[in-house]
Amino acid sequence: MPDPNAGLPPRYLRTPEAARFLGLSGRTLEKHRTYGTGPKYSKIGGRVVYAVEDLQSWVSRGEKRSTSDDTGDTVLPAKRHAAISPAYSGSKSS
């Protein structure tokens, strides 16, 4: 079956729409943005927008077939992670 969106420009969603699309709260999506654990986003004139394709790709990273499925790729929770945000580790560099 042909793709009904073929030839159309990418669809962009603002934070509240993107959060509804993902089934998250807007605040959780904002936290993901702050900690670098969320989907890719763009800023246009100070407004944050998400491409639907990027939201779907981010969700796909967490796909598993079973609880024992260890694909090595996961969606991290919306909190600080030392490996992702070294600036938040609390250590000062000299």
C-alpha cells in the first residue's frame, strides 16, 4: 500500500501535541529535553517543535520483544545521567 504521506512536508508538533502523541505529560517531555534523554527537537523562533518522524524513531529505540530482550538500546528515564550530562555530575574541573 502506498504511503499516504509521500511527498508531503514533515509534520511538526509543539510540546503539548508531541506529549499527547507519546502519551506523556508535557512536563516529562520538557525534562527529557533538559537532560538530553528525549527525542530530537528543533527551535524555531524560540518555539520547540518535534518532527513526528523523530518522535516515532525515539519510541522505536525502546522496542522489545520480551522482558529478557537485551538489544542494547533503550529509552532512558527523564532524569540526570552522568554518562549523558557530565556537566551535571556535581564535580568541578580545574
